[in-house]
Amino acid sequence: MYSFAYHRPVSAAEAEALAAKAGEARFLAGGMTLLPAMKLRLAQPTDLIDLARLGDLRGIKVSGSEVRIGAMTLHAAVAASAEVKRAIPALAHCAGVIGDPQVRNRGTLGGSLANNDPAADYPAAVLGLNATVHTSRRTIPADSFFRGLFETALEPGELITAVSFPIPERAAYEKFRHPASRYAVVGVFVARTGGGVRVAVTGAGPCAFRATQLEQALAKNFSPDALKGIKISADGLNSDIHAAADYRAHLIGVMARRAVAAIA
Amino acid sequence: MTVQGIGAPVRRKEDRRYLTGRGTYTEDINRPGQLHAVILRSPHAHARILGIDTSAAARMPGVAAIFTGADMAKDNVGSIPCGWLIKNKDDTPMAEPPHPPLVPDRVRHVGDQVAVVIAETRNQARDAAEAIQVDYEVLPAAVDTAAAAKPGAPQVWEQAKNNVCFDWHLGDKAAVEAAFATAHHVTKIDLVNNRLIPNAMEPRAALGEYDRATGDYTLYTTSQNPHLIRLLMGAFVLHLPEHKLRVVAPDVGGGFGSKIYHYAEEAIVTWAAGKLGRPVKWVADRSESFISDAHGRDHVSHAELAMDQNGKFLALRVATIANVGAYLSTFSTCVPTYLYATLLAGVYATPAIYAEVKTVFTNTVPVDAYRGAGRPEATYLLERLVDKAAREMKIDRVELRRRNLIPRDAFPYQTPVALQYDSGDYQSTLEIALKNSDWAGFESRRAEAKKRGKLRGIGISTYIEACGIAPSAVVGSLGARAGLYESAAIRVHPTGSVSVMTGTHSHGQGHETTFAQIVADTLGMPIENVDIVHGDSSKIPFGMGTYGSRSLAVGGSAIVKALDKIVKKSKRIAAHLLEASEADIEFKDGTFSVAGTDRSVPFGQIALTAYVPHNYPITELEPGLEESAFYDPLNFTYPGGCHICEVEVDPETGVTEVVKFTAVDDVGRVINPMIVEGQVHGGLAQGIGQALYEICVYDKESGQILSGSYNDYTMPRAEHLPSFTVETHNTMCTHNPLGSKGVGEVGAIGSPPAVINAVIDALSPLGIEDIEMPATPQRAWRLIQTAGMARAAE
Ligand SMILES: Cc1cc2nc3c(=O)[nH]c(=O)nc-3n(C[C@H](O)[C@H](O)[C@H](O)COP(=O)(O)OP(=O)(O)OC[C@H]3O[C@@H](n4cnc5c(N)ncnc54)[C@H](O)[C@@H]3O)c2cc1C
């Protein structure tokens, strides 16, 4: 690790102001991604702005139509929340299959989204549920938040404060775990709302994306059988030593069918 | 059996220390004035070093020194030696290129040691290491095992033509050819034994210290065998006499073989401590472990089995290419030869066997022994081959095994590949395993799984291994450059408690308990009164350490021998105190008594008398009660048994789940059944890991490691494993005093083929007959896809 200045602001405004002043600032949430990257000397921020004291960023609120989760809320808290389980069980499930207990008790929603790992689970839920990302400056709809590999719509120094998830009629998340890292090789989040069907895929591409082909088929007939004949193209999908693009394409179909079967 | 003696499932004494975080590992040791070393490692698989500029790095804060290969060469630092000389078929010696601790002019694998930076803190040393400028001329790399010896492959060493380290053979070629000529059927198989990364929980570390006043060196290191390190480093690398070099291996967090070898970093910190007059500590981080700990396995083999019309094995022919990596690690050369080809008879009475092993250098991390070492490779080959033979001959796979097992009454059994098995009962371990696994009821489980959309399969492996390493004269005649006996010293203290100094080393195996049980059983005392001392060359007698499941069979036997001497001397003291003749003294439950009388004296009083010899046969007997013994085994020991695995494959995703695992092992005398069970469990986890999850992947062009962290290297997890059904059915080793055979490696040796045979059985309804290890989801899925397409095309 290289040396850096460490700050512990108490408000979002102070955090943003610190970030604006610093040479190369990074917000620190759970540190599950940032700290290993610093230890491996892959990340070298001059200033680390710890969000731990920003109490407003922590917590879960469920209203009639949405679940609002603070950016600093732990995965473990979302997974265990009775309210989330009642309103959007698939979201609690999604948080509960992230990493391992240690990771879930440090990692946060805001950190996961800001980092936008191609294999992270939350992005599938955010996109699948058509959530809104609230930042210190604006609100960003899910469809324009995830931009590419580790790339989001966030501007430098912009802080995620919360995410609001509209409550769907039904939703399910199916994950094919990476054998070594336990991230998603492929994760498919399917949500059915009054407005239609959304299918979001993580793990397979540079960042989470919607599988419109599957959405259209399910809009006509919301059943696993509706997906049977559909061949998903492997073009542009990720390939690594564990899963080549064609295998990932195949897994999208399998995970989507299983998700639909769970809620059809 | 007493509550704590031989056979008792006593809880491990050492666990309190381990579980409460109170162990003392090498990294926990800090010496006054200590500096920290960071090794600058090669980012290239193969490159010439045109220049190293350390000037900017040397000026960085906290830097005490930077050394390169040239500096070590100036001090005449020697080459890290290989412990076993193998001869080619034509009796010429193997190619044995040099292995300097820091390379002077050429790097030969990603992670090779280029320079060492020594600074006040580890972070400063890292900063400076990044500031060193190395000018590399990148060369093409030889990476792939099967391709390394082919014409046109990049050459790793000038002195190893076509990258061949040696081309060796074992067995009677003419007899094998004659048998093949008469065969009714020949089954052929091609197999890869996947390369593994050991992943001990504690990464390697080394701390060197030099005392200017006395000229004494001390090395604290994560080693399975401190005396071996002292011998190799002292005599060959740093030229330090043994009385001036102390090597301490304190608590060590697992080894699995990877901590046997003398590593460059040990020599570097010891030498640097001498140069700087300050202690120097190096600790590997996990990423470094992946590219600097010796890897395991990595064989490519072709094998052929000749049978008569009844499936009787007539002869076996094997050709293997084994990868040793870029340098010869300490035992690298004996693993694919004498620990492999000698095991190719397995549990079968195959009359003729011929094996050829070509070992190749590549631009990869050195490969050496890893839990099982050679024996898992032999077992995997044989058990896959036997299953395939059964399919081709249309003979039930269990029946084919039964027809060929070495009969119970054939022991001692001389195999055609040098070994003589002393004892075993393969029929019984097979039958018990079949019963415990409900083999007969399998088809109904397969049918039930099918209803759930799963392909269920069952697989079997009947195996043997040779351990209890090793009879010195035998291994010496085969090229070993060391003896492989073991030592023990027993010191009875004046008040009757006991310290046992053993030459073996415990790094998770539970010796502090098992060995104490042997002493407690013999001397009739609680294990709390017995302390096992190991790991410090200044405290223990010269011993060879722990590997090859040798500690109990060889080290335990040395303890028994030393105990015999203690009892013998104690009897003489007792005879004196009881005014009886020595022949009339009986010793039982810690008490010496005169046969047929009620006159007795407890062991504690004997001890006190030995040290306070007021009433003592001083003209006939020395005072004190301390004895030592060395034990050199007469033969290897031969644990064996039967493993049965059941899996379910998800045909949609290719995921294999192990749903049931049954092991019946013959490990000889059991001292502590709980520890035996734990060793089997751990071994099975590693064997299942090799079969389904673990593989070291190198980019075949660049030689970059693609599985260089836990993001990509899949370790087996608790959730991957079923609750094991484990039992032992033991025949005694006939040539050591305990009758014990060893249990450290059996789990990892017997299980991989049982798993893969089960996967193949599961996939066989689709017409699939082969899958490589590890049987990953993607591999299985691809085979299922291809099979599906083939069917559709039919
Ligand atoms: C062993 C392991 C396994 C894992 N497995 C999974 C898995 O299976 N699935 C999965 O989805 N994830 C997994 N993760 C990732 C983990 O769940 C976290 O989501 C992730 O590490 C980021 O969250 P964090 O709170 O730790 O963020 P940090 O590491 O603290 O920060 C990550 C990045 O986000 C930025 N950031 C943090 N908070 C904010 C904010 N509020 N506003 C703006 N920027 C912010 C930081 O500056 C940094 O750049 C795993 C991690 C580990 C270590």
C-alpha cells in the first residue's frame, strides 16, 4: 500500500468538499474492493474519505411502492431485513448470495454500484427492478447508470446516497456462482411489474445489461417455456478460463428459465 | 487401551494454541534490529537480463541494501541442490542445471528471483523494489508439458537438450512386449494429471539472523524439515558449518509438501543477515505464494493394459511426460520416478509392467511433491484405465477388480516394479466399502435423481500407496542423496515428566498428541506429562522431517526404540531398589513390580532415583534417564483401501456435486482414531479438489499464470463436500514396531479417480467416456453439448 491521507467526514457535503480538494480522492465504504486493490498497489489514492460516519447513508425504508436503501447499508442487513424480504424477496436473496458472510458484513450497496464490477450481483437487481440511484447531486435511472467495464454515470467526487427500488409484482434472481471467486459467472434478475417484464443480466458482459430478447418473449408469455427455443448470442460476452462466451450465453438462458420458473 | 494411550480418540493437545491464536509462526517472531526483505520477481516467463539499475532504488527512504545475483556470486554463494539423482535409460546422469538463489543473467519463470531489497519496513522495501529498473530481453517460453520436448520448442537450459531433464524407465520391457503379443484385448488411455498449487494456509516466511560475537547464524523458517534445510543450505549454498547454523521451524500452518524444499528466500535472508549484521525477515504474500511455492503433479500420460479373455491383467505399459518446471526443486526428480512408476502395480497382480518417464523443463514454477506425490498420479492412471478396460471388456468394474486383486495369502508380494508389499487385505477393504456405500442399491438412487433432472453416477477406486519414507539403503541405491531414517530422544525429568525430542515436524498433523499417546501408553502416565519437542535443530537430534506419511511409521518407531531403552534401564534401577533380579521385574501401568509379589515401585520414583542416585547401582549403571534412538525402516509401508464416490451432474449447467463419499482405508495400527479420521477428511477434500476444482493454468504462449489468485484458483470449500463415511480396516505393517503404515496422504491418493469414474458413470448414458480433471462445469457442459449434437446428428 502507498501512503495516503485519511479523512472521516460527518456529512455528505463535507465528504464531497474533501473529494473536490484532494488530488486523487476515493470514498471508502466497506473497503472490500478498494482495500485489496490498494494493498496490491493497483489503486493509489492520495486521499481516502471514509463514509463510516455518514449515518444518513445507512438504513432501509419501505413505503407503499418502493424500497429505499441507503448507500452504506451492508449486504448482510439487506439480506436479513424482514421488510425487504416481504416487499422484494428477490432483492434480499440477491444480497444474501454475495460473497461470504465476512464480505456481506463489510460490503455496501453504494460501494458495489460505484465499483460496477462486471460480475457483481446488485447491478442486476438495480437494472432488473428499474431502480433509481440517488446521489449527492441528482437522481440517475438504472438504465443510464451502468456505462461499461467498471464505469458508471457517476462524476468524479459524486456520492451515491441511496437507491430506491420500485416494488414489483414478482421478481427472482438466479446466480451461477464463479467456482473460485463466488461472484456471478452469470446472474439473471427477472422482474414482473404492471409496466411489463424486465430481465437484467450480470456477469456475462462488460457490465449488467438488459436481455430485451428475453423480455419480449416473456411479455407475451410469462413462462419458462417461452424462453426454451431462444438462442442467446455469445457476441461481446466475457470469456475467461472458467467460462467462454458461448457457455455464458447458454447459462443466461438456463438462469433466466430458472428465475421465471420460480415466480411464474 | 487406556483412556489416553494407543487407540484412544484423545483431543489434540496443540489445538488450544492454534484455535486461540496463540501459536508462534515464523512471521510472529521479531528480532531486535530486524530489517525486511522484498524479492523483486520476474514478470516474464523467460527473458535475458541485460541490466539491472538499482541506483534510484538504493537512495529511497529506509533502504539498507539491494542485492542481485552478481552480489551473491561474488560471495561464492552456491546453487540450491537437488536431493535425488536420476539416471537416464543409458545410465548417464540427468541434466542438472544450476539454481542460484538470485538469478544472475536470465529469468526462467514468472516469479523467478531477480533481486532483494532490504529496508527498515516492508513497505519501504516494496517501494524501492518498484524503483529498480531491469532491462529484459524477452525470450519465447516453453510452457506446455506435452509440447516442451517437441522439436522447435524454446529451450529452457542449454544443458538440457530438447528440455529433457531425464528419460528414465523401470520394469521389464521385453516381458511386457511378449505379454502384449499374446493379449486377448488391449485397453489404451491418454490422461492429464492436472497441475496443482499447494495453498498451505500460512504463506512461506524466513527470518535470518547473524551473531557477530559468536559467528552463529539462525534461520527461522516455514519448513517441514529444519535439519534438511540446515544440511542443504549450510553445506551446498552458503558453506556454513552445521555447528554455526541453527534452523528453527516453529509453528507451521500447513505444508502438504510445499514446505519440504530448500527455497531461495531462506538462503537470501540468512546470507543477507550476515552481510548486514542485522536480522532480515521475508514473508510471502499470497500472490507471491502462487508463483514461488513449488507446484504439484503435472503429468501427461499414455497407458496400455493387456488382458486375457477373462480380463486377467497380463501386462501394463506406461509412457509419461512429467513437468519439473524451470529448476530442480529438492525432491522434484524422485516424484515422477520412484514415487510414481513403482506404484503402477497398484493392488493388482499384474505380472509385467514397463514404465517410461520423460521429465521436461519448462518456463514455469518448479514442480515437486504435493500431498501424495507421484502416488496420486499412479493411482489415477491405473484406476481410470481399469474402469475403461471394464467397459471395453463388458465386465462389471467391481468384478474386474476382484479378478485381479493381489490375493490375501500372497504377502509379502513382490511387484514387477521394485516394491515388496508386506501386508494388505484389498478384498476386505473393497467389500466393506461396497457395503458401506450401498453400492448394490445405487441404481434406484440414479433413477430417483433422474426424476429431479440430475445425472447421478457412482465411481470406485481401489488403491495402494507406498509411504513411511524410507529405507536408506534402498533409496540410496536409487539415487537419493540423503538417508531417510528418523531420530528420537527421550528425556525423563527428575520428577517423572517426559520431553520427547523428535526429528519429525508437525505442521497440522497432531504429533504433539499422537506421539505423547505412545509415550503415555508405554510409561503409564497421562499425556499432559509428556511434551513433544520438534522443529529446532539446536534442541532435537538430526532428523529428516515430515513428508511421505512417514512421521508415525518412521519417527514413531524411533520413539518406540528410545522408549524400550528407557524401560530397560528403569527395570535395572527397579531391580536394585526392590532387591530383586532384573529378570523378575515386570512393568505395567507405570509400575515396576517383582513378579509374584506385592513389592513395587512407581515410574516416578525410578526417575527421581536416576537423578538423585543415593541408593543406586552406580558402578554398573550411569545416573540419569535419557535415551535416544535412530530408526531406519526395512521397507516402505503400504496403506491402501477403497474409495467410492457418488456425484450428481446438472446436465443444464454441467455442475457436479459430490453427494456421497465412502472411504475404507488400511493404515495399519491406529494410535488416535480421531486424528486418523481428520487426516482422511483433509486428504479427501484435497483429492476432490484436484478432481473437480483445482488447476494451475498458464498462458501457453506468454507463460503468465492465469490462475494466480483465489479469484481464479478454485479451492474446495466445506459446502462442496458431503459428510464423509470413513472407516479403517487395518492389517499391521510387519516390519516396524508399531505396525503403523501412515495416513497423511491416503485421502488425496485414492479419491481423484473415484470422483472422475463417478462423473463418467453419470455422463455415460449420454455416451461420454472421458473427462479431464478438474471436471469443471464448463468441461462437463461442453461434453454434454457435443454428445447431444452427436445424438441429434444420428
Ligand atoms: C472475497 C470477496 C467476494 C466477493 N463476492 C462478491 C459477490 O459474489 N458478488 C458481488 O456482487 N460482490 C462481491 N464482492 C464485492 C463486495 O460485495 C462489495 O460490494 C464490493 O467490495 C464494494 O463494496 P464496498 O462497500 O466494499 O466498497 P469499497 O471497496 O469501499 O469501495 C468500492 C468503490 O466504490 C466507491 N464507493 C464506495 N461507496 C461509494 C458511494 N457511496 N458513492 C460513491 N462511490 C462509492 C469507492 O470509492 C471505491 O472506488 C466480493 C468481495 C470480496 C472481497
